[in-house]
Amino acid sequence: MRLVCLPHAGASAALFRPWKVTLSGIATVDSPELPGRGTRYGAPFATDMAALADDLADTLAQRTVPLVLYGHSMGALLAFEVARSLARQGVSVAGLVLSGRAAPHLDGPPRARHTMTDAELVAELTAIGGTSKEVLAQPDLLAMTLPAVRADFRMVDTYAFKPGPALAVPAIILGGSQDAATPPETLHAWSALISGPLTVELWPGGHFFVRDQEARLLALLAKVIPAWRAARAAVV
């Protein structure tokens, strides 16, 4: 099994490197680097969610092992679109774990976070958490971080959900009990887009509850990936 991990806005593939050791023997952890950060620093940022999903899906479709996709916030939306793109190519993922994101067909009017000033953007990052105080306090680090955050916010803010066939895959949807952006009804609404067995769990915390409970998240993945592998093998 291969666990493909997709980052939240502004993050790089380095976020998931420790998972490779923790999940060794359970799944190969693959964290594709998005343009403009980490090992792809300097490359033009992606501007369209669907196009980025298609690019990732084209690469992942060549894998010979079943895929489980994980993503948080922007990463959850990207994982969903990658799974849809793979499905259009006849590739069904073994499962989805999506956290910190309301079902996208419920999205209201487009937001404009990418048009914020740097000061407003820092205030937004401070409010939602997930960015270290060291980065927010050091101008040099902040100058390297904000362009990626702004570009990702632009991609999310301009995303427009397009109706399509429901994904017939198992999924786990996670939300923070204090995350105002993902009340329980918006998490359960994923059932309109995913027709496979779907579980919704509310964990304590705000938008970045998975950061505070990473050990619990990894334990969940270590449990569910073998179960999905067994279920897939039984069908085959």
C-alpha cells in the first residue's frame, strides 16, 4: 500500500517525512512536493486546483500498488480532486482520510484571502494556527512562507466545485470540535460525494487539531490501511 499525503496551504512535503518511519511496514509514505516550495522552491506556484489534481493523478496512476490518500484542509480538497481524477482514468483508490475540510459542494461565496495584505495574512495564520510562532516572528522566514500561503489560498479561494459521480471508496472524515469552519453537518455532507463506507469523527481542537494529535492520527492510519488492504484483496 502507498499512503499519499497532501499538505495544507503553505506547507511542504517535509511535513510528512517523519511518517515514513512511523508507518514503515504498513505503507510506503509518498508526499509529492507541490510547486514553489521545499525541493521545488522557485518553481511557479500552481494556480488551479483541478489542473494540479490532474497532474498528480497522472503520476500516481502509474503506481502498481493500491493508494490511500490523506490530506488536511487544502490537502483534503486536493486529495478528493486527485481521487476523482484517478477515477476518471479507471483507477480506484483504496481509501481516503480527509481532515479539516467541509464538503466542497457546500462552499459559499468565494473568499479573497489571497488579496490580503501581509499583515492581514499573518493575522489569519495566527488565528487558525498551524504556523509556528518562530516563522511568524522572523521576517526572513515569513518572507519565504507568505508567497506559498498566498498562492495556495488563491487556489482554494478560486476553486469551484463541479458535480460528478460519487466516489465509491471507503473514507474517514475528521474534524476539530472547535473548528468553526467545519461544523459536524458539513463533515457528514461528504456522504453526498463519497458513496463508499464513510466514517465521521470529531476530535478535540481547532482547525489544526491533527497537528496536536499527530500520534492519534498515525495510529488511525496504521489501523485503517491494513483493513482497507484486506478489504480490497477480498474483492479482487
